[in-house]
Amino acid sequence: MQGVARVLSIVFGVMMLALSAAIAVEATIRKLFSVSLGGIDELSGYAIAIGGPIAFAVTLIDRSHIRINLLHMRMPLAPRAIVNALSALTLAVLAVALLAFSVATVLDTRLYGSIAQTPWATPLIYPQTLWLAAMAIFAAVALWLTVRAAVLVARADWQSLDRDYAPETAADELKAELDDLDRR
């Protein structure tokens, strides 16, 4: 899964760098020549809509999502592992609900031939299809991790569940930062 997270991170990074460059060019042209390319704000919205689910998937794979673990770290191993599995399940339910909403939105857009109310008048089916694909990636990652957690619960493999699904502790974050420092 780390390979998937790396590829998704690169896609997200390239998309955000391209958007940043477009915004910089737009701002420079507007300042120097009083001319606007128009539509950069539209592209920004599409980038955020597509980048959000990609970032959700990477965060889920890397266990970087925020959880309040004040009680979590004080729980015995088996209940803590079950809470981790329930966390994976609830994120999968959310991801599937968001995917269902995305499918419905894209189907409506296709049915009505909707276009953006912007100077470019972009047919919304194109950016929304990319958004739907990103949402499908998020849902697939969430479902995969949930199925894997369910298998570990069925095996009563509390150690693996805790190791693979628990939120990072301060010690984990410190170790990751020190390892990153050593690599650089």
C-alpha cells in the first residue's frame, strides 16, 4: 500500500505545483499587463475537488488522520485493536457514501449536460469524472483496509491490528522525523 500512497502523493504534488504555477502566471500577467487569463479560479476548484479524495486516501494509508487517542493509548490491547477496526469501518462507510454521492452527481451532470457558470463554460462531466475517479480510489483504499482489518479481527490478531491501524504515537512521529533527517 505504501507504493500506492507514494504514487498518489506524486499525483497530488504535481497537480498542486501546476496549479501554483498557473496562479503565479495569472497574477504576473494581471499585474504587468492588466490582462486576465480567466478561469484559474475554476481550475483551482477542480484541483481541490480532485486532490481532496487523493489526500484522504494517502492519509488513510499512512495512518495520518487525526484521532483523539487520550483514552485509546490507555486501553488494553484487544479493545484498542477492535476500536482501530471500527475506525477503519467507519471511514469505509464514509468513503462509500461519498462515492455514492459522487456517482449521483456525475449521472445528473451527464443527464442534464451541465456546464460551469464561468468564462470557460467547461462541460462539468470532464472534471467531475476525474473527481469521481479520485473518490473511487479513496473508497477502494478504505474498503481494502477495512477488509484487511476484518480478517485480522476474525483471526483475533490483536497485535497486527494495533500495529497496522492504531494512530501514530508521539514516539512514532519522532522516529519518522529522525529517519527522514537521516535520509537527507
